[in-house]
Amino acid sequence: MPEKPEAPETPELQTRTLDARSLRGLAHPLRIRLLGALRQDGPATASQLAERLGESSGATSYHLRQLAAHGFVEDAPGHGKGRERWWKAVHDGTVFDEQLVYAEDPATRGAADLFLHEIATIHTQEMSTWLGNAHAWSQEWRRASDISDFSLRLTPGQSHELIHRVHDLINSYRDAPQDETSETVRFHTHAFPRNTGAGA
């Protein structure tokens, strides 16, 4: 009997699970955006990030140092020339621990609220940017984009399971074959209960 071919391994992501201290170090709108830019676009200098994000280089330099102090970014040797400092993200992604929302410390709860609202704002801005520029993309890419929403009747356990199955499916494409038509594609996933009066 022929052996069954092994399924290709999904590349393992390097993630950082937030605790109270690291959350407070990250929970600033500019720090969240700086970290996102380094993760999505690769190493950069404070000046390059300032130009990209519409900030002063002094502000980006300060907040990059704060991110480094909390272990989110580090030096990226071998990039550029001269004395300008290059930065890179340490991890591929961030895992948010929902227990932080219920922390006894008000500062931690406030940081959790800021972090989540900033992520939601970034998602909204990215979608608006796509809609504003979609006319410049090919029909092929227009057909390959998606804005959908679904309503399902689920238990908390079923919702948790579905979220992780979706994440696993998306991550399975990280090593997908690429060609000259490949582009960076952003996927947003949002899942939350909607109170319909049937109980919470």
C-alpha cells in the first residue's frame, strides 16, 4: 500500500503574548502603528517611518526606543549605510489575552481598551484606503477582494473553535507559491456576539 504523502507543514509564526507590563508598553497609538509598519513592510529607520506615518522623526525615534525597551523591536544590522539606526520587529504577531480586559489594575484595563480600539481603527482605515484606491487595481484583484459579514447562532465554544480554524486556514497560505502577480494581502477577522434580546 503506497504511503500517504505528508501534508506540508504550516510555517510557525513567532508571536508575543501580551501581559500587563508589555501591554502598557505597547498601548500607544503611534507605537502600535510603528510595530505594524515594521511587521508588514520590514526594517526601517525612524526617519523613514516618520515620513510614512506623517509623524516627526523625534516622535518615531522616542517610541521605537520604548518599543525596544519592552522587547517588541530591535536593531536591524546590515541595512542601509552610515550611522542611521535601522529597526525591525522581533515577532510576527501579537496575541491579546482577553483576561487583561478584566484586570484589577485600572491602568491595565485602560491600556487594553486603548489597544483594542486602536486595532479596530486601523482596520477601518485600511478598508477605507482600499475602497478609495480600488479603481487603480486590476479587475482580477478587485474580484479577489472581499467585504463580507455573517451572522451565526453559536455557543462560545463553537465561536472560539471557528475563529481558530479560520486563523489556521489563513496561516496555511503563508508558504503558498508566489509569482509576478503576488501582492501582500490583508485579512481582517472580527467575531463578536450581538445581543438580540435572547439573553447574554
